[in-house]
Amino acid sequence: MTRSSEYAGLNNELLINLMGVFWKVYGKIPVEIGSDNEDLVATAAMHRSIYTARAVPLCRGAA
């Protein structure tokens, strides 16, 4: 099963194609930048800070 097939039930061909392209590019990034030793803790912290920066204002009713 491919990752794109997870979305097949939505019957949205555009979404399926976009997700397919996303995962192809995502898989090539470590090869292109020469790093497959991602620091998962640092990545999670960066994602958390992005989420918090956006989610907190939304929870307070800001746009």
C-alpha cells in the first residue's frame, strides 16, 4: 500500500496526486541535501513552536 492509496477512499484525484508528489519530494530531500540523520527531537520542537505560534492566537479568537 502506498501512502497515496490511504486517500483513495476520498475519491479526490487532485488530493491523491498532490500527496503522491509530496511523498516523492519528501523522500528525496535527505538525498539532495546530503543528510538522513534528522534530529527528531529538534524537528519536533520546531514543529511544536510553529503550531503554538499559530494555535494560541486562534484559540483566543484572533485571526
